[in-house]
Amino acid sequence: MTLTSKLMGAVAGLTLLSGAQAVLADGHEEITVAYFLEWPMPFQFAKVNGAYEEAMGKKINWVSFDSGTAMSAAMASGDVQIAVSQGVPPFVVATSGGQDLQIVDVAVSYSENDNCVVNSSLEIDKSSAGELAGKKVAVPLGTAAHYGFLKQMGHFGVDVGSMSVVDMAPAEGAAALSQGAVDMACGWGGALRRMKESGNVLLTGAEKEELGILVFDVTSAPASYVSENSDDLAKFLKVTADANAMWNSGENTAEMLPVIAKDAGMDEAATKETLDGFVFPSLEDQLGDKWLGGGSQEFMGGVAQVFVQAGSIDGALDSYAGTVNTGPLESANGM
């Protein structure tokens, strides 16, 4: 079964909200926003303090997810209007399969916070990675972790076809690794930290970047929502940008950290450790060539080709330029 088929199956079976709530969200008197637990970000300070509701003048329902593919499915079904910090690979999987989503900002750039961990009992590191052939690995399919896994195995010359690849959310993968049920697991955030208690990474974040394995998340939304609610979306992105600027200044850590940690379901030490590995680009940087000015579109084309070659998706778009809409972000930059 292809990832596209898995995605559409998820759409059919997903029910996040009650019927009444979904109707309200569809009318945009209130909206539903997707995010991740154990994935701390400055926007959560604004989320807790009601800054988004104040700026947009409407109620926001915040719903947590465990993967970017589930976010895509929820947007396809109309249950979610905005997804914060969706990974680029699941976004590429969805749009390559025909889902009309658009990227509206770069949520976070990271490389140390998304990786694969090999069970310590195998004593395999980058010098002996070839021994992973034939091993069992837990991977959340269609995510940034999946893309990183494929690129790393390609770098080490390991035939993924020889491996037993099991689709598991990061938390499940961490548990399976600790129990010895899998030889390697891939994931991010709190689950990745737990994985590291049972094993070791093959490549550091810096080493992955040298191989062209970029890792960043985006804020995405259905194209219809972006078109019909660009002013509201610009206000949403402005609140996010202000929260990022507060954090980036380094002057508000004491105030923001405990709020973010609580909302992320983490302790403050783990939250700080995670945030230290994150980069939150400014609005100006996001609109530049490296990101939404062209770099992201080119990168998505590369991600799509890797997935096509791996048989994970049926085909790639001719261009991913149409999957990026900088209009609301440009408006936010002028606020």
C-alpha cells in the first residue's frame, strides 16, 4: 500500500471533533489548530495567554497530534484549518497525492531533534552501519524522520528493501526500541530523547546537514482556507512571529519557559534542551531565498524524488511552487 493510499484511508476513518464543533469550525466562527505535544515552541506561550484569540477575534480549538500525516488527514476532512509545525515530508506526501495544501510559514528549523537511534545491544555506529541490512526498524512513514532514515540508509549503502520497516509513531517506536522489539527507531522530540536511552545515533545533526538532510517544519493550511481567510491567517502568523521574537531575544526565557513546558507536557529541563536545538527564523528570513523565496520549494522537489524512488509515493509534482503562499506572511511582516 502506498503512503498516498494510507493517507486517504486515514482521512476516511478520522474523527477528531464532534459534529457540532466541526460545523462551527467549518463556518470559521471558530477554528481548529493542530500542534504536537512534547514539541515545545514559543507559539505555545501566546497560545496559553490567549494572544491568538485576541488578535483574530474568534475561538480557537487546539488539538494535539502524533504525526504530520495525521495533520494532513485532519485538514483533508475539514476538521483542522491550520497545522503548526507540520514536517515537510508529510506535507510533500499529501500534496504529491493531490491534497490542496499550502505552506504559509517556516515554523522551526532543527537537525538534532529528529533522528534515528540504533539499539545499543547491536554496537553499530557509522563505521559499521552496513550491518543494519536485514534489521527491523520503527519509522513514522511519510514524516521528516522517514525522509532522514531513507537518506541515511542511502548514504551508508544499506538496502532499505532488505530491512523490515514498521510504521510506528515516535512514542511507539521508543517503547519498541527499549523492549528490544526493533533494532532501530526513528522519531523526534521527547520520543527521540527516550530512544537515546536505549541506543545511539549514527549521524549528528551537523553531519546530516552536510549530506543535505535538512530538517524543518512549516505552518500549513488548506489552500481554500488560505484564500478565504488571508487576513485572519496573517494575524495568526504575526502572533507566532512575535512569540518567536520574544524567545529569540533571550530576555524572556524565565517568563516563557515554564509556560511552554507545561503546555508541551514536559519538564522545564527537557523543554530547554529541546528549544536549544531549535531555530525560529524571522519573518524577513522566511521570505528570503533560503526558505520560502525558493529554497523550500526546491527542497520539497528533492524530498518527493526520494520518496518516489523508495516507492513511498506514486509520483511527484512537476513543481512545488504552488504549494507555498507567502501572501499572509508578507501581510504579517507589514503589521
